Amino acid sequence: MNPFSTFLSKTWLLAVGDSFETVDQETLKDTGLGAGGVFEASTLLATPPGAGAASALFNRNRNRNRNRNRNRNRNRNRNRNRTSLDLAQAVGDTPDILLPWQEVDRLHRLREHWTDLPLPLPPSPAEFHAQTLGLLEKQAALRTYEEEGRRDEIVREQELELSGYLRPLGVQEPGAVPHTTALFLILARLCEEIGLRYKDRYDAPRPGVINARIKPFVPTPRHPTYPSNHAFFSYAVAFVFARVAPEHPGIAELFLSARRIAENREWAGLHYPADTAAGRALARMMTPVFEVVLEDQMLLARSEWT
């Protein structure tokens, strides 16, 4: 056996996005993915082909220590977010649905309908810089007593947090509408994947890069700025729920809440108004696709409102 064959005989090749990485079997044993370096069939059956299942599971274990503090904070909210519906099957063990594989599979079957949507091109660097002048005004106003509530919102909205979407509908606890809650959580996962693809395509710099006077109120995500994923998800929730229960009296308030959540990212110095507008446009264009991908869950959600 030549050296290369010997190497491969002791190594797993794991999918990482569109590329691969090698992992020796001893390391793989430590991840808990299977005794003796062998994956268990049930582990991989839970995800669709091409979803990077092996890599995702491996990285989740490999990053366990790094994410321990963040997960500890999430666990504080888990009891509050857990519903009477057994969300373990629908949303996984955490409230932000790491892998709703059936919906992800449907989404990618419809890829030709959403990968090249006519989203406007991002502004030029000069136009971006002009928009930072308005962000500087918001940055100053954010320090005032009148905006204390907004400061709290910005911090809270760094993570997936549903009160801003459920409260306009008259819901104080997610457990009151478990199917609607699951719908929003699944939608968050889909928006994250779609939004990051468009961000990578346009690769637009954050406001703090264009104007060094911008001092973000919370840590700046490392991915590009355009479009805003917070705006995309917030407006997607509003557009989708408007299809679920168009007669609900809280829909107008839901759109207003979506707008505030999206604009809070501008106040935080993380996004331009152009990012917010692009996120809203993307949500509007994606809504027909979401209606197909989320049909089953939308019907379950509607049963809670009729």
C-alpha cells in the first residue's frame, strides 16, 4: 500500500460547504459521531444529501467548548421558548432550529426560483458613505435617555428572539401558539441560508469600514452587510404570517415591529438604510417560495388562528 492509500485508510473526508477537509479517525472518535470512527446511519439520515451533514455534526462537537458560554445563555431561555408541541422533532434541541432538513430540502429543490432574484445592486462606496452620515446621527441619539428602550432591544435582538413578532399578534408566551412559533423558527433558518448567499454575492463593506467614526453598539458580524438578514427575516415573518392569517387584526402592528427590528440594526451602526430596504425587498420576493416550502407548517399555524 502506498503512503497516500495508507493515509486515506485512516482518514475521513468530510464535506465543508463546497469543499472538503480531512479528519483522522482518532479525532473523529472524540466527536461522538460513531464508535471506531464509523458514522451511525441514523445520524446521517436526518439530513438531506449535499447539506454538509457530516461536517456540520463534526463541527458542532468540535466547537462545543467554544460555544459553551453562548449555549449556557440560550439554555436560560429554553424553558421560556419550549412549547406544548414536541418541538424536538420539528426544531431540534435548541430554539433556533439548526437543521429543519425537510424544509431545507424543499428550498433547494426550488433553487432556480430564488438564487437569482432581481435584488437591486448595492450603492456605490460614495453613496454608502453618504448614508453613514445618517447613521452617525442615530449613533448620537442612541446614547440619550429617550432611546434606553431601543438600546435594550438592540442587545436582545442580537440572537434569535421572537417576542417582537409574537407580541403584535397578542401572544405573550410561545407555548400558546406552538405551530406558529415553529413556523417562525424554521423561517429564521431558511432566511439565514438565503441571506448569506446574497451577502457573499455582493460582498458590501459594513458601515464602520466605510466611515471609521461609526462605532457599533454591539459586535459587528463578520459577514458582508448587504442585504440585512435581520430585515430579511423580520419582514419575511410579517409577509408569511399575512398569508397564514390575513384576517388577523395584528398584522399591521407586526409589520411595524418588523420595521423597528430591522432599523434597530441601523441605530446599532451595523447596517445602512440600503441594507434594510434590500432585506425587505428580498423578503417580499421570497414569500411565494416560502409558501411552497412551508406549506405544511403554515397550515398547522393557521389552525391556531381559526
